[in-house]
Amino acid sequence: MTRSYVRSLVGSLILGAAASLVLLPVPARAESPAGVEGNKMEKKGNQEEKGANAEKAKGAAMEKKGEAKEKAGKKTDNEAEEKSGKKMKKKGKAMEKSGEAHGEAAAEMEKSGNKAEQAGATAEKKADKAKAEGAKP
């Protein structure tokens, strides 16, 4: 009976030690300045892209509304409404194109952020490798 008690005690100690190793937080490595800047650029690019998508959607909606207004003006022979619809349609198209341009710029910003982040990660790896080689006797 004593042996089984000791075995279970040792088993639970080993299990507890293994669980505590798994649950212990691993200290986070400090990110390189290039990685930090890359993350910032990527985040800003994402935000810009969201704004650009909203602008494109708003332009498309305005274009549709202008088209409907133009058709209504033609049906009722109301020239003022027809002109107003054409103008709104043009403005919507311009907004949509502007949104596309902003979206492309945001995508480029995001790509640049990714490249900077990768450069930072590469620099960290090189520094770690140099440190490891320098520590060897």
C-alpha cells in the first residue's frame, strides 16, 4: 500500500510540474523597431482601406440614386430632375473612382508595412544568430 501511495504521489508531482510548465507565461520578445513600424503601417493601411471601401460604396449608391432620378425625370418630362440625376450620377462615379484610388494607396501602405515587418523579423533572427555564435567558446 505504501508503494502505490508513493507512486501516485510521484505521478501527481510529475503531472503538476508538467502542467505548470505548460501554463507558465513565456516572456515576450521585444519587437524590433522595424517590426513595430511595420505593424503601425499595416494597421493604418487597413484603416485607410476600410475608409476607401466605404467611400466606394457611398459613390455607387449615389450613382444608382442619380440614375433612378434621371429615369424618373425622363418619364415625367421634368428636365430639372433629369439634369439633377445626371449630375448626381457623375458625382457618384467620381466618388467611386476616388475611393478606388484611396484603396490602392492603402493597399500599397499595407504592403510596405508587411515588408518593414519582415525586415525587422529578419534583423532579429540575424541578431539572435550573431549572439548565439558570439556566446560559443
